Amino acid sequence: MNGIDKRSKRVVFVSQCILNQNLRFPGIAVSSAACNELIGMLLRHDLGIETLPCLERLGWGGIARQSYFRYQKILLRYAGTPFYGALKQLSRLWVFQYRLRCRKEARRVVRFIIDYRSSGYTVAGIVAMNDSPTDGVSQTIDLINAPMKIKTLGIDPDLFQQPNLDDMKKVIPRLCDEGTGIFMSCIMKELEKKMITINTVGYDPWGDPGVEAQRVEEKLGFRMKNQ
């Protein structure tokens, strides 16, 4: 059924933590509530905002990431020791189980995208946190190899036991590698299976918020370069 009302019939999917920074990994929320400049830009273009589920909350032990911190502490302690090889295999199993959860949620997200499109709506794109092992689009953190990278870079592992923003804004960009996060890669694969092309843009939370909002605006096709 089609109704007549004020809806724009245009939507964008965003990482849930872009709209609610309280969901960010402990110590890395860059604002008190939301990424205001980015959200404001999307609203100015009459885009309804659909949030991607926070898979880290679902799969890592809630907002506090309790299960993740338990295993991370052990990996950081034994990185570079003879025990690390066995622990790394266990982390591969943990990541595999997490990927299965991500795959299930990715299928649900793609069903929502198909529903919008088949109902005459425009899905303008997907905007995701680009420093995330889960949602990264072109930058991500390799969960399996991160402990050794921390050791190799000489980063104090104790920083991760009670992370704070001042430390993390220096550390997290150093841990990022080129690549796609686990959840985002699952979404992209599901879209490819359905032969759906969606403009997918990574948002850098460590950049200037206004500049990043303009960059995302350009990538989504709503702003001309140098405008």
C-alpha cells in the first residue's frame, strides 16, 4: 500500500555508533552523543537514517566488551612467546564464530535494503566507521594479528586495560591496515550475491568532523568537489 505523506523515500544506512557514540569501543568515543556534523549533513539532504546493528555489542560481551577484554589480555601478555601460536589458533576460532554472527546480520541488512528498493525507495548509501575491525570500509584492524602488531610497534599493552581517548587517538590509527572489517565484508558479499550496487563510504572518526562530513557528502554524490 502506498500512502501520501511527507516522507522523502530516501534512506542511508550508517554504523550505529555514528548515531550513538555510547556504543563505541571503550576509550574511543570522539563525541558525547553522536557525530553531529555527519548526521546533520545527512538530515539536510532529507535522508532517513537506518542504523546497522552494533555487532561488537552483540558478539563481544555488551557495551563494555567484556568477553573481548578477557581474551585480549591473555593474547597481549603472551604475544611473541612460544605459547602465542596456540593462542592465535584459539583467536581464529573466536573470529570465525564472530564472522558467522556477522554473516547472519548482514543477510538481514540486505533484506532491508531489498525491501526499500522494491518499495520504491532510494538507498543513497552505507556510511560506516572506518577504524573498526567490524565496520571498516577501507581501513580496519586485524583482530588476529593486532596483539603482535602492538608488540612490534612498541605500544604499551597496559593502555588497553583501561583505554582513554587521549591515548587511543594516537594508537588506533597506527593499528589500522588497509582492508574491510568483518561485518562490512559480509554485507558487501551479500550485496554482490544479489547483484546490488550500493555506494559504501568509510567515515574517519579521527579526522576533522566538518571536513569528514563534506568528504562523505561528496562520496555520496550530494556535493561537488571544491564547492
